[in-house]
Amino acid sequence: MALRVAYSSHPASIQSYESPLRRYHDLELSKWEKLIVLSLTPTTDDFKKEIVLPTGITKDLISSEEEQTKTKSKYNVVFVTSEAAPYSKTGGLGDVFVDHPSYHRPGSLYGDEHGTFGDNQFRFTLLCHAACEAPLVLPLGGYTYGENCLFIVNDWHASLVPALLGAKYRPHGVYKDARSILVIHNLAHQGVEPAITYEKLGLPPEWYGALEWIYPTWARKHAHDTGATVNMLKGAIVTADRILTVSQGYAWEITTPEGGQGLNELLSSRGCILDGITNGIDVDVWNPASDKLIPFNYSVDDLSGKIGFIGRLDYQKGTDLILSAMPELLKDDVQFIMLGSGDPATEQLMRLTESSYSDKFRGWVGYNEYISHQVTAG
């Protein structure tokens, strides 16, 4: 399907495509866990249905049906994300795997039972640099894909890409026509590290202000703490051409003091390029009436006793509210299953809930595509 490097037992192979390529850059794929990945796919009519961008947001790229034919030959799409499981592959999607010793360790992509990895900034910085370089230097399909790309970057893990385009490449005439869209799933995770780490990001000194973040006095740890940090997500908010969230409601919420996680004023100032697209699923892959990965198919006519949750165990997702309500919920004739990972305390609470209600509750820490089909269906 494509060139695959590292973490894959499949042999490397190259396939030529007749159509221009849409380029995707992923951190999490359901088929391969603990991977750092660049994914590539040809532009096809079927694939265009998978990723739908409002014409108002991408009006510079796709403004009408007539424009699509002309535009798709100009732009390749680079999708940069940290949460892509389950991931639906369509139209010959290929992968470029990026290898580094820091990717070979126990735990999840982000941390282990002791917390998040201390070098995550470096690990995801490396991935962002690879995402920018791959279209320029890798002769996949017999040729390099070139500079005319639309980068779609998801959350702080991919947030260095827009700044790299502006600071590292455009001054030398590279990626001058490329554009970037930042997609925010959870504003609470911003990739904040001490200011001294800026010199490790591969950006020139004059770009420091784009990522600079000063904590308010009340949030500083001690009297000598200046509050100076670099904020990866803030850098993308400042430098991206468009900003999207997973719903229009969340797009509004992050501009409020209550939901803005300290970035609400900055996001409000970028309101003219901020919008939301409602999250969804592939209704064919996840249809319980026809899903082959579940033991019994059913339709909307029978929904009794079925409660499930798949997602990151995070305060923003409301998992603490779900677990606190469990004693009341399980008084009814129901069975409840939760699948996810994230906050260690929530993971432990999920395990304790299972031990207390073993006949009605199951908690699966981690991700498993087969189990996710069972949960979604049931």
C-alpha cells in the first residue's frame, strides 16, 4: 500500500496512484498501537465523503462542486492527529512509520502508570518535523508529493506544524501556498513546558512570542517562579489559518472564561476563523443491524438495558460524573461497560466500580477495536 518504516511487521512496498494524494499524519491508529505514523491516501470520491469540511471554512480551497475538481489537483491534505482510534481507512490509505528510541517503551502513547512521559514535548516535536519533511523528501509512489498541502493538525501533539510552516519553511520559499487547520478536541491539554525548552523545538528565536505563555501569579509554584512557559497549543491557535472544534457548541464554549482554560480571550480574538464540525461515526461500519463483530444484531426497535461508553477518561468527557452516578444507575436492570484510558485516578475508579458491581459493570482500560464494536452495538 505504501512505504512503512518501523513498528510494522509488514514488508515495505510502494504503489503508484493516478490521482493526487491526500496526506494524513496520525499518532493513534486502531490497527497499530504505540505508533508514530504518517498516513497517506489517494484522493477518491469515496474518501471525500469521509472528511467533510464546511465550504465557509475552506472557501479558499473548495468553494463549490465545480471548484473541487480544480482544487483537489492542487492541494494534498495532511491530517495531524493524536486521537484516531477507531480509524477508518478508505481508498488505499498507506502509512509512513517514524521510528525513534523514545517511542519504544511500556505504557500508552502518552504515559504510563506513573503519569505522562516527561519527554512528550520532544516526542511530538519530532513527529511534527517528520510530518513537514515527509511530503518533500519521500518518493512514495515514485515521486515526492511536494509543497501544496493542507495540514489539518489536531490538538497540542501536532500543534507545532503551523509554526514550522511559517518559521522554518516559508522564509526559504517552501510551503508558501500551504495552509493549516487546527482542530481542538480538548482544550485542557495544551502541551505546556518550561520556557527553556523552546530552544529544542527547531524554531528561530524571533518566533518565541508565538508560543510564549505566562502563568498568572496565583498559579505559580513558588516566589521565584516567573510563570514563563511555552504553550504548544497556543502556538497553533496563533499561527493556524483556520480553527475547528468537534462541535459548534464547543467552539463557543472555549471562548468563555469557564471553558477557555486560560485561552478564551485569544480564541475570541480569532473568532473570525473559529468554527465547529460535529463529531460522528461511519454509519456503515458501526451499524448494529449489520455489524459482523457483534454476536447479535439488533435495530433501534430494541435498545433495552444497553449502556456503554468509549472515550478518553478525562474530566472534560464527564467520566467522573458517570462513575459517581453508577450506584444509582445500576439499581435498574441494566449492564454498563466503559472502555477508555486517560486519568490514572479515573482508571482506578473504573476498576473499583467493576469489583463492586461485577454482575453489572465492566471497565476496560485501554483501547480494543473488537471490544469497541461490542460496546457501541450493545
